[in-house]
Amino acid sequence: MAIEYECRYCHMHLGSIDHYGLTEAQLGFDQLTPEEREDIITNDITGKQVVRVICETCQEVLESYPERSLLPSLFH
């Protein structure tokens, strides 16, 4: 099964990785606290694992305008 990566703000699909044979340590998931895991790694209604990260565009917006993190969407 593949793990899908998407931006937590704009929901853009960033890529996927086939995790057969990969350990949580190789994926870096072992470095997350239980709270971070709950926030970052989710399952959609089809059971697909989704990792919510920040794309470069949204990262640039947050660096330039940190107050936008308080809004429901960075761009609206």
C-alpha cells in the first residue's frame, strides 16, 4: 500500500511512496510524538494512509506572513 503525501493547507498532492518493506524508522515516523502522529498521519475513508506536510508555496507564505496560520486557509 502506498502512503500519500499532501499539503495540510492547500491539499495539493505532493507525491506517494510505496512503503512495502520500509520501516517506520526509515520513513521517519518513529521520531514523532503520539500527538504529532495523530496530527500528521491520517487515514482517509478508503483506508489509504495520508501524511499531511507543508508544500513549498505554503511554507513561503507562512514565513512571510506568519499571522496567516491563524486563518482557515492561507490563500483566501
